[in-house]
Amino acid sequence: MSTNTAGLSVTGAAKAFGPRRLWSELTFTAPRGTMLSLTGPSGSGKTTLLNCLGLLEDFDDGELTLDGEPLTGLNARRRRLHRRDSLGYLFQNYALIDNATVRENLDVAVGKLTWNRRRVPAAYEEALERVGMSGRANEPVFRLSGGEQQRIAMARLLLKNPRLVLADEPTGALDADNATVVVGLLRLLADQGSVVVVATHNPDVADACDDRLVLGQVARHAA
């Protein structure tokens, strides 16, 4: 395994729950600037793999690196710092604070970043404009539709600009138009240099990615 290539690398990963093995000897890479889809039947371990990539669970065996940095075996504090500084999540339930405003939800993305605070209002408006929500920073989240909430979650990712984005069925609850917007914004994050990993059952979303990892009895790459 090369540690010189910028991006995500998994080598020889294995995961089982009791006697049930999800995968073993799972090896793949995803360079910076690319989108990788995770597909496969329900129960094949797509969400579990995302959790392992996000250091929420451990592989039973194998190695994980990001930009050549070994992530296997980090202690709890270093895991928290890595998730805070390098990871972004996009999930079907949006993970927003319902009783807060759009602006207060965006504050979550920049709270720990070193920013010139005078830049913040303009940066917020630019991110909201990119997701089609310009001028709506003061609206409470609970008044937004599901598609609008997912766009706010995307705006939060655009502000953070993480090295690795993990998306679990990000279009599962959206109509076709909003799903197209979200996929386009994930592509924008990849174009900005993130590695974007998307677990999906939607063949259109998988087709929009640069590469596909099919999970099942034997995980395999598919062009």
C-alpha cells in the first residue's frame, strides 16, 4: 500500500458480527477529488463500512489511511479530533438542530475552524446561494421541507470542506429534483478536493460516482 497518494486507502479490512461475516480482505482506494459509491443488498454492511471509515466502529482486521495518515488504532481523543477536523457526514435524517435557525446550524460547521470572523456572514451567504437557499439564514429549520433541510446539511459541508465526506443514503427521502441537487453538490465537494463515499440503493446516484464498490458475499469493484 502506498502512503504517498492523497486520498482514502483501505487494506485487508474485515468485519463480522458473531458468526456472520460482512466482508474480509476488503481493499480499495479512493483518491482525493473522487466520488465512490457503496452498493449491495441490505445487510451487506454499507452503513457499517461508513461507520468504520468515520472511526465510529473498528475493523476487526485491516488498515485505514487518509492522505497517508494511519487511522487504525487511534485513541478516543485523536478520533474525536479527526472527526471534527477532517470528516463530514451527510445522512438521510439531515442531522440538523430542528429548533435552531439555518444560521445557527451553519455555526456548527465553523465553530472549531480558524476563520476571520468578518468573513463568516459572506461565507454563509455564499454557501446558501450554492445550495439554492440564499437569504434564508434566519429561518428556523423546523419550517423547512425535507429537501430544503438536506440542502442546509449540504451548505454546512461546503463551509467545512472536509477531506472525507461520508454520505449514507443521502437521497433516500428526497424527490428526483432534490436528489439531483444533492448529487450535484456532492460532486462539487469532490471537485474541491474531498473524497466522497456514498452508500446508496439508488442506481442513478451510483452511476453519478466515479467508481463503485459492491458489497455482498464478496466485495468487488465495478466500473
